[in-house]
Amino acid sequence: MLPNNAHFQELLLHYSQETNPIERKKLEDAIWHAYGTKNTVLVLDMFGFSLLTRKYGIIHYLSMIRRMQLTVEPIITGHGGSVIKFEADNCFAILPDPLAAVRAAITIQHALASSNLLTADELDIQASIGIDYGQILIVNHEDIFGDAVNRACKMGEDIGMAEEILITKEAMDLIPAEGAIQGKLIEVSIGGLSTSAYSIIYKTNTEEEQQ
């Protein structure tokens, strides 16, 4: 029997080579049946790769990535989720629901800010986080694909600013009122399409110190 990833790639190849629409639909259904799930996706991206690498060198930045990984993974698992992969200075993770994802994201931002108090400024880690919920493909717990992955990635990598947490309106709407999560409604462009999202409101360490 083929390993999961090889089986997935073989199904994709068969799909691309199949000319019969009915058979192609069967292959599509088989892929979703084997690898599909509805899940919450969290994508984290660190800030400053080009600038810090140019200024201090790649080893400097790689050390920051390693600290980020050691900080983020236990928080993700502590909120019932799991890290699918670390890729460069990104983290791709899934969590049980949008509320757990937002709570994990807030915890991550506070943990990074706290760890920065113990390091020199040039080693401070800042990150943006994108969250979405939807139908996705998880392959051998090593990779994920789907619109929810793309949207979370776009918000975490390209749209979000340092220390920002962005979540799609669809995912935000699934958070119960008792979750007490607040956000500012914004419009973002993803794939050339305008979509509603929220920037999560949470207190930074600096704000807490000032109160």
C-alpha cells in the first residue's frame, strides 16, 4: 500500500489525466473522502526576515525561528490543536474551532512579547496570525490545502501587521458570544476579492502595564 502522501499524489495525477467528467468527479470525491475535513486553520508569519537577515545574517534569524517554534507548538497543543508544519518562518496549524484558535493566537502573541523582554532588541520576535475555518485537505499530517488555508495564509503573511490577529468573518461568526472575543470589522483583499474579516482586539503587555 502506498504511503499517504504518495497515494495523494497518485490520485491527483489520475485526476489530471482523466478525461471522463464522471470518472474525474469520482476521483475528486475519493480525495475529499480520504483527506478532507472541516477544520480551523491558523497561519503564523514572523516579521522582518529580509531586513534582519541582511543586517545580522541567516544564523541570527534561524535562531529566532527556532525560538518561535519552541514557543508556539506547546501553546497550539495546549488549546487542543496540532502543528501541521513549520515552513521557513511560518507555522501552519489546525485547532478544534475558531474560539480555540483565537485564544491560542492571543496566548502566542503574549508569549512572544514576554520572551522579547529577555532578549536584545535585534532578537525580538514579532508575528502576525491569520485564522479561517472551512473544508480543507490534510495529507499525512504533513501538509494542508484548501481555501481556508489560502485565506489564513494571506492574512497571516501578507495583510496582517506585527502582533495582529486577523480572522475571516465566517470564522468569527462561529465564535459564541460567551467566548468574549472582540474584533474590529475590516475589509481585506484576498485573491483579488474583497472579503470581510476582523482584527482581534486584545491587550498588549504595554497596555496592561499602563493600566
